[in-house]
Amino acid sequence: MHHRARLLLSLALAALPLTALAQPTAAAAYPSKPIRLVVPFAAGTAPDVLARLLTPALSESMAANVVVENVPGAGGTIGVDRVAKSAPDGYTLLLSGDAALVLTGGAYGVKPPYETLRDLAPIAQLIITPNVLVVPNDVPARNVQELVALVRSQPGKFSYGSGGIGFSQHRAGELMNRMAGLDMVHVPNPGNPWTDLIAGRVQVMFGNIALALPLIRDGKVRGLAVSSTTRAAAAPDLPTVSESGLPGFESLSWFGVLAPAGTPPAVLQRLEAELQKAMATPAIKDRVAAMGAMPGAHNTAGFTRVIQDETRRWAPKS
């Protein structure tokens, strides 16, 4: 028995280095099959455009097919929840905008079935985009001060549009209401809020800069200001709302990539490095700049802080 026990112990010890070697070998094999990049919005939206800009570079660099899967609905929360409940193996990723990630505390009545930093692992915030304060051509305001005076002079007559409750356009409209003492009514349109604005069904909107600038150039709407605290490089002639009479006004939209919580650290590190490399390529940098966007926090730590800070900022006030 004594000899048999020593033999079994020797065999067990001999197996330990093989077990230890198996872990890095598995991580090094990633990816070994296609990767799904879930976008929780419809095709043609800003996050979808960004995802389809990224996937060719990622597919080539990672030697694996990276495919976009659109899962729209409920302000993005359906797609986010699907990723949060997916296997944490690096083969299902999420490219989402800010609203579905930072309003999980219940702001604006949004309480999805997940908590972002509990159920998801941030990898990289890719871009930050300001919104542009726009009005239809038949609204006579030419700047922010004139718009504020006009809204105040006609209580209850003005409404503002957005893509949905909790979206950055909605938050910007409510922030303007609060800071300027206005009573604009929110009119969400998850389909296409621009149709409401151009048709005059709403009188104000904070629209995504990538979509707003072509409409402004074509004379279909009038741009008054940008929602960032610094002027946008893509539209340097547009002042900021902050410099136009509402100091400190800021409401931004941003997009980033996350994975299900529990994804192996080595896989997350690989994805972080690949996303940083892709965003640094000249073609993607030029396209992002043309969209009026600014670089985000291209790393896990920075993106995590952004989500923490933004969640606190928009949390319900007691």
C-alpha cells in the first residue's frame, strides 16, 4: 500500500505542470471560431455604422470572422441583456451606446434586467460624440438665447424630440429645461425622430452630430449649438450651448465594447489591444473624425470609470 500511495502521489504531481500549461494554451487559441458583435439598435444607426466600420479590421487582425448582429428594441436594453446572459467566452460581444449602459439605476423610469458593471465587462470606449441643438427652419430662433426667449414667451407650446427615453438627446433636452427654466415636452420616436423635426411636429432636438451636419448643410434644419463644452472640430462655426448662455451645459453620447462578466482576463486583454489597434488605423480615424466624433477611453480602466461617473451623474435624485 505504501508503494502504491507513493506511485499515485507521483502521478498526481506529474500532472500539475500539464494542467498549468493548458490554461495559457487555451487563451492563446482564442479566437477559434466566429465572434458575434451585438449592436442593440437597428441597421443604419450610429452604433451600427461604427460596428461595421470596425469589423473588417478586427476580422483581419484577429484572423477570425467578426460579424455584426442587430438586436434592437426597448432602447437597446434587449440586445444588452442578451449579451449579459451569453456565455463569457469572448465569442459574444456588445457594441452599445451610453443610454442602455448608464441608466440601470432607474433614471427616467428605465430599469432593465441587468446591471452594467455587475453583468458586463467593459473593454473599450471607442468614440464620444456631441449632439447638435437643431430647430426646423420655421422656428425663428437663430441662437440659443433667442430659442430660450422664444420658448419662455410661449409656455407649453414647444416640444423636443429624441430617439427614446434616456437617450442622450432626451437627457440633453431635460438638462436644458432644468438649466434654462423651460417647459419643453419630450416626444420620443424610436423609429426616426428626424422626421418629426423636419415635419415640424417637434420644434427642438439635440441630434447626433453625424446625422445633423448633412441636414444642416442641405438647409433642412438650422443648427444652433453643440452639446459638448468645447466646439466640435467637424463644425467649428457652431458655438457650444455652454458659451451661449448656459455655462457648464454638457450632454454627450458615446459608444463602447463590452463582454459578458466572467470572460477570461486574457481574452479581455486581447480584445482591448485589438480594439485599440483598429481605432488607430488611419482609415478608421479619418472616418470617425468625419462623423464629428472624438476618441474615447480606449482601455478597460478608463471605460469603467466613464460608466461609473455617468451612472452617478444621471441617477435619480432623491
